[in-house]
Amino acid sequence: MFLPADLAIRVIGDGDELKEANNMVAYVNREEENGELRRQIKAQFLHPGLWIVSAVVIFVVGVALDAPPLAVAIAVFAIVFVVANRRFRRFWNDVKALYETDVESAVEASRFFLIATHRGRVVATIGVQDAPGMPQVARTCKLHGLVVHPATRRMGIASAVVKEAAKRARLCGFRRIAASFNKSQYGAVQLFSSLDGFHCVDDKDVYLRCFPLKFIRLHYEMILNVD
């Protein structure tokens, strides 16, 4: 893993730079949303509970009505899958909001918002904002909007922007920095597990549950050394 020599990390500007960052983030968010959608559909329709319930209903209905097994099986599977699909859609309508990021809104909510450029293009973003609900005495801030373009991943860019954000947060007087993301975001899990100073403080936060589906948020924190 070699960090690009021309990588530059700075506070985002206005105009074209803001528009380019917004387009990049929107593209990555769509890709992540589609990936999460595929994972959740697979988790639902491969869950053994769905097939066990279907088999029990087929047996009970078939015996009670003395109906042809094939016809009963088709009818039961159709009903079960329609119900499962409706439950999934309700679940997904709440989850997908996590992937709808607007850079302009993120910039306004941030103490500072950084971009990383490589070969003249915006390839990564990250913001730091006051952590809501945290005791003011703790001086806690929260990372958000961490996005790296797929074409420039595995080059150390994510680590570089997180470290730069943590350095600037320390200079702003924050004593703790936090980050939250989804357990299925394997890249983020690997990143924060490997960064010195970050540790997982909560790995059981079920953001949303609709059996057999569940959406888990991970929370990482790092203590900042303030001189």
C-alpha cells in the first residue's frame, strides 16, 4: 500500500470543488446502497426460518385440505414471499436513509470538511462535527462523510484523511473523536480496527430489526492527546 505522492488533503472550497465532491459522494453512496440491498435480500431469502415456516404451513394446509402437495406448496411459497418482501421494503425504507449524503449539508454541519485530491480529482471526503448528545466537558467530536472513490481504494487514502481529521480536531481542542458505521461496511471495519488509537466501544447497537433482518451500527472512539 503506497500513498500517492501527489495526494493533497485540504479544507473543501466552494463552487466546482464542492460540486465535484458532491457528485463523487453520490456515486459511491449509490454503489454502497445497492451492495447493502443485495446483502439484505440474500440474508432474508436464505434464512432457514423462512423455509421452515413454509414447510410447516405446507404440511398443515396440505393435510387439512387434502390438497395436491405441489399446488399447496406453490400457493404457500407465493404468500410467504409476498409477506417477506413487504416486510423487507418497510425495513429498507428506513435503512436507505443512511446512504443519502449531501455534501453541502455535511459541510454546513461540520467544524471543518476535508477533501483529498489525486491527479487533480477529488477522491475522498471526511468531516468533523460536534457529537450530539455528548457531554460538553468531554469535548467529543464525530467523524462523518468518510467516502473514498472505489478506483483509489487500498492506497492508504482513507487512513490519511482520518489521521488528518484527527490532527485538526486535536488542534481545535477536542479530546475525543468518534466514528459510527454499519457492520456490513467491511472496509470501514478493517480501517478503524487497524488505526492506532481507535477502539470499538459498542458492537451491539442494533439500529433496526425486522426478523430475520437486522442492521447493526459499530461505534469507534479515540482519545486525542491535547497539549
